[in-house]
Amino acid sequence: MNLFVGIDVGTSGCRAVAIDDSGYQHGHATHRLPAPLRRGREIQQDPEIWWQSVVTVLRQLFTAADAGSVRAIAVDGTSATLLLADASGRPLAPALMYNDSRAVDEAALIAAAAPRDTAVLGASSALAKLLWLLAQRDRGDVCHALHQADWIAGRLCGRFGFSDSNNSLKLGYDPVSRCWPEWLDELGVPRGVLPAVVAPGTPVGTVDAALARELALPQAVSIVAGTTDSTAAVVATGVSLPGDAVTSLGSTLVVKVLSERPFFCSRHGVYSQPLGALWLVGGASNTGGAVLRQYFTEEQMTEMSVALRPGRRTCLDYYPLPAAGERFPVSDPSLEPRLFPRPRDDVRFFQGILEGIARIEQRGYRLLSRLGAPFPTAIRTVGGGAVNSAWAQIRGQIVGVPMIEPVFSEAAYGAALLARGGYKR
């Protein structure tokens, strides 16, 4: 039997799954990660914490799955989490996390040099982080700029300097021309620190011999290029055709649809990333579960969900936001949340917020359609909100598209599928 392992390093924990050739799961393990160190805009973490968590989940996984049957491993990580490393892959400073936004001055320089429709704009982009990190030290010992998934994959195979095309988007990689663009030179980005970019699912090495002995893995286990955590979750759902869409209902709302062509719109934060022969076109709103948790506990929402009335609208015209500011499908940094009037009935208020989020979802897919992407033929849902069946009915009525419950939606499962696809028999 062949087994393929996917490792997901998310914001709060590390997960690993093992699947066989048919996609059947043979094991699952989880290990919590401590919260990153936060000080205002500065959010960072010691990469060694990730590595210890990866080793822990693999040990747990191999109590249920046969390590000797593993043929390939792939890793996904948080998008735009970046670190600098020396020639041996040793981190030279803490990693700047995906939501670190200290690089305000660097973001201004990028905005003046980069094309408008790129994924590098903003102080939290990987490119802004790279410029900030380079400005803090002597560049003599800097050999690699690595994303979270890159560094972990490098530790797994004992070599560094590669990345995948999805993680590299926010570092400036051009997925259409498949190269690092010339405008990066205007910013003084040293070409030598940029990783060699391959497609997700591409073999990049074999497991490090010492690690193989430690975990009882075959020495021929292939390490396969992974992707970002959100894209791995999309892969897990099994989308494959233009018009297949995935909505992520987490703290924020993210909508993505498969398209035959890429589309970009920096004003609304719309960008495209390659997914096999197709493109995943998407955008992210500030609405989502974070708004709900400002008013209700998880227990309250579970209790109220059974009292929802999907067939009867509340007529509450809400635009739910956790704070002022929206990016997609409305681009307005000063847009105020609209959550009034609030009815006395908490269930009606709860349903009104859910309807408001569903209308934003519908507007998001309409915007992608106006840009040229296909309007969804069906929507699969991932994230915490995916378990609310009444909300799925509300969304289906408002968006006007069938809601399909995916069999799998975990990012680790998507990474395992990439590992299986990259295994050369």
C-alpha cells in the first residue's frame, strides 16, 4: 500500500493526514501552536516552533498510519508568512507572520514600482516583509527568502531555495509569465535570495536521511512542493471544472472560482493563482465569523441555528463588518458596519447578519463575473460556517447557486492530494 502525507501549518495549529491511492484516510494528527508574539503591527514567531510541531504531528500520525508505506509528503502554510535564512536554511531572525503589517514604508515603495494588478500591494505582503527584513541586517549571510511552507519542506528534504507558484504570488512572482519580473530590480531585491518557483505538486527532493531514520520513513520518500493553506483547502474539496467555486466561511469571507483565464483587480484585491491547467480567481471580504462572534458565543449560535427560518427573510438590510473598512466586493477603507436597527429577537438579528454575509458573498461572485471569471455553477463551502445547514439554505437562495457539501475540506487533506499527484511511480 502507498500512503501520501499532507501537513498543514495554520494559524493556530499543525495538522497532518495520510491518504492512500484512493484518497481514503489512514490517519490524522493535530498539535496546537502557541500564538505568535504580537506588538501592534508586529506579529512574529520563531520558525523552530513550527518544526517541532511538524515532527510532533508526524510522530502522532505514524502511530495510526504505517510510516514505511509513505511515498510522498507535501506541506501547506499561511500565505505571506516570510523569513530569511542562511545557506544551511538556519533562520536569521523570527519569521514575520502573514498578518504582520509593520512594513508601511516598504509598501509605499512597492506601490510606486509594481504594476497595479499584482498581489504584492500592502504592508502585509511577502514582498514588503522581504524589503523590511533586508533593511534590518547585513545581507552577507542572507541566502534565502522562504515562505512558511518552503522552509518546512526544506527541513524535510535538507535543501532550500525553492517555492511554489501560489505562495510566491505575494512575493512578486508573475504567474502568467512564470518568472520573477524585472520591476523587482527597481526595488533593489537581490535576485539570489528569491526561490526557484515550481508548480504545486512538483517533487523537489527526497526526505532527509536523519529524519527518515528518526521517523522510520523510507529514504526514497519524495518531498513535493505544496501551496498556501487556503488553496490547499480548495484542493481538498475536489473542484476541477470552470465555474466550480469555493466559499470559505471563517473569520472572514473568501470567495474563489475556477476559471480558464486569470483575472486581476488590485483595487478590490482580486488576484488569480494557477491550479493545474486552470486559474483560481478570488477575493476576500472583511465580513465573516468575526462579526458574529462580536455578538454571540459559539454555543448561542449553535442553539439559535435550529430556530432559523431560511424560507422567510428578515428584511434587515445589513452590511456586517467587524469594524470600519472593506476591501471586497466594495473597496472602501472607511465603510462603516451597517447592523441597525437591531431587533429584540436575537434569532432574527442572527439571521439578519447571516443574510447580510450571504448578500456580500453574492456581490463578490458577481464582481468576479464582471471582471470576466465564470459565475459559479456550484459552490462548495469550507471553514467553520460550513457546518450550518440553515445558513447554507439561506446562501443558496440569495446567491442563486447550488450549495454542495464537500466530502473533504481540510487543508492537510489537500496537501496530501498534492503529495499523491506528485508521486512518480
